[in-house]
Amino acid sequence: MASTREPLVLGIETSCDETGIGIVRGRTLLSNTIASSMDEHARYGGVVPEVAARAHLEALQPAIEAALTEAEVSLADLDAVAVTSGPGLAGALMVGVGAAKALAVSLDKPLYAVNHLVGHIAADILTGDEVEYPTVALLVSGGHTSLLLVRDLVSDVELLGETMDDAAGEAFDKIARILGLPYPGGPEIDKAAADGDPTAIRFPRGLSRASDMAEHRYDFSFSGLKTAVARWVEQREAAVEPVSVPDVAASFREAVVDVLVTKALDACARHGVPRLLLGGGVIANRRLREVALERAEAAGVAVRIPPLSLCTDNGAMIAALAAELVRTGRPASTLAFGADSTLPVTEIQVAASSEAVGLT
């Protein structure tokens, strides 16, 4: 049965390079503490799994303590513990999973192992507005580019399409490297593109031809785009011709944004869903938000974008998803789960027990 009061949940997120600890009371955000190891990865031009896992080990306890202080609660006050069990980097996930199991066992609290991608959708319920279903969700980050049909947050999430190769965030990082821009590439491409012409170069839109529609209508591919940009730059340099970094950045960004928004709005139209939720760190890209809002308004589609602090990987979204599971009487997870780097988005919760739970 559903709980009769708002559950206090601590969420742990360690799927990539950010150690996220979030505390929520029902749908109210109490703390969103994030310790990022991005600076440690910058020297390598991308996330190094072993470095990320070590950083999580070092940051986890201080982050939990900081979150409890900010939320003005103690571990004993918690009603449940939640953790990302996947998808993500295996070693990084293991750190969070191990910590969550230890906390749950030591505190004798129920544990909810949940899906990282569905967590991004759950972040929207922390805005205070009622979320309407069904909704189409476009999740765009460094490791994932996914298009989902969400009929119910805790029970029915359908994968419409996903990236076939590089995620959008990875593509931004790789093009930034080609253009001599620092890591992470997303913000740097955005800054460079501000002075560029998005129509200067017509770069390809992956999986957007008529021949792609039958099998890959909602899938994404940015590998060909990355290669096209690299070859364009190489050819200009070989011919000793100037390369306008702003124009290349703007044209590349426009190609990515065009594909993302076009496929998302097509999904809304074909499924008769006039709602689009945007999530993931790449949503911080100014042009992506602008184009999505402009084109969605023209199509009669309402767009929801959580605060940017809740779009990047964070523990609050994990706690929020678990709180919804508690509220709706879903059973807690058993300890029979581990880190699953390829956890499918349709598996919203992992290793649920057979006993329903409820708070009195």
C-alpha cells in the first residue's frame, strides 16, 4: 500500500565522474550535494574509469556528511536509502552500491536500487509542479543519448531510441579536442559557437535520411558527424586555409541540436504526446534549450526542463525516484544486486523483494 507520509530518502549516485548525494522528503528537495572529479580527468581529455572510482571512494563520506548537515537530518532519521545500480561505469557504480548496502544494513533501512536514466526523469518532480504522463523524455549527457516514452515513472518507461555510437556529450568532447578547446567540450563549444555562423558549414545529420526511418527513426549516431568535422578541419589545414573555430563549433552544434530536437518532436507527434521533458548534463547547452523551446511551441508541445543543477548527474534525482517507489507502495530491493553498467532503462528498480512496504 502507498505510504501515508512523505518518506525521507538519501540517494547515492556514482555512475560517472560526479559523486552525488541527495536527500529528499517526498517531492521536496532538502540537499543536492555534488563532488565532481572533472578536474582530475581534464588532463586526459575525458573520464578515466579508474580515476573516477578512486575519486568516489575519497568523496563519498564527506559528501554524505555535507548533505546531512545541509538537510538538517541524521542518518537515523532516514526512511530509506537509494542508489544508482546502473547504467554507468562499472567500477564507479560499485563504489556507490557498496556504500548504499553498508548504510542500509547498518541502519536497518530499506534499500532501493534504481535506474540512473529514470532518475533523470524523476528530477523533474522536485520542481514542485505536478508531472503529467505520458511524456516523451530526451536525455542527453556525456554517456547517454536516449529518447523515452514515459507512461508512468515507477512502472512504465519505454525506450524509443538511443545512441548507436558516441553519445552527444562524447561528440562535444571529441570535437572540442579537434578544435584545440579544453575539456569538458560542451561548455567550450557553446562559448566558441556564440561568435560563429551555424549555417556556415552543412554537417551531416546522422540517421535522419528517409532510408533510416524504418529501423532507426528514434536512434542517434554522432560518429559520422564527428568524422565529417575532423575531415573538414584536416582538409582546410592541409590546404593552408584558415579554420574558423567559431563557425565550425556553431555548425557542429547546430547539427547535433537539429537531430535531437527533430527526433524528439517526431516522437511526440507519432505517439500523440504533447509533452517533452529534457534531462541530462548536455541540456545546459544554450542552443539546445532555445531550439527545443522554439520548435516545440510551434508544434504545440509543452517543454519541461528541470533546474540545471538537477540535470547533471546527482543523488537528489535518485532519492526522488526511490521516494516515489515508497509513496506508491513498491517493495524495497533485496541485497541481491550489483553494479550493472548496461542496465536497460525499462528496469526502473532492481532486485525488488516480494513484500510491499508502507510508512505509517
